[in-house]
Amino acid sequence: MKTRRLHSAVLAVALGASVLASAAPAFAGTRTSTAVATAGWPAPDWYLQGPYQTLADCDLAFEDAAQNGQYTGLVGCHWFRGGGPYLPGFYYEVYIP
């Protein structure tokens, strides 16, 4: 029997959605982590934090931001291909109204 492992991006999406839902229930319906993967760019009032060269570095910074509590919402780490002023790398997103 082969045990399947979840890809780190799937875990980041799941973690980001759960943190977002617990931190800001009113915003959970308007911005989900699925939108991050499909759109590529953050929506208005959502800002990329990074880049981090490894997913582990990004996860550590994300956990620090979650424990800090200064943001209304967070979306977990994901790969961003780069563009505009952003370099390619791992980013997490924060909501700042």
C-alpha cells in the first residue's frame, strides 16, 4: 500500500485558507487561496510578503506574521512566478484594508 503525500503547495493553500477563515471570517468569501493560484496577482488590499528562496523560510515568516496578529487576514505561502516589481519566489499574502 502506497501512502500519498500532499504537495507542499496544497498544504500551503489549506493552511492559508484555515488561517484566513479564522482571522477574518467576513473576508473568507471574497478572497480564497484558490484565487491566489489562478490569478497570480494579489487582489486590492492584499500584499505579497517576500520573496523567500525556500518554502521553509516562507512558512517560518508566515507563522511569525500569524502569531504577531497585526494583519486582518493571511494567505499561506505559495510560489509566485515574478513580474512587475516582484521577483520569482515564495510569498505569503497579508490583508491591509
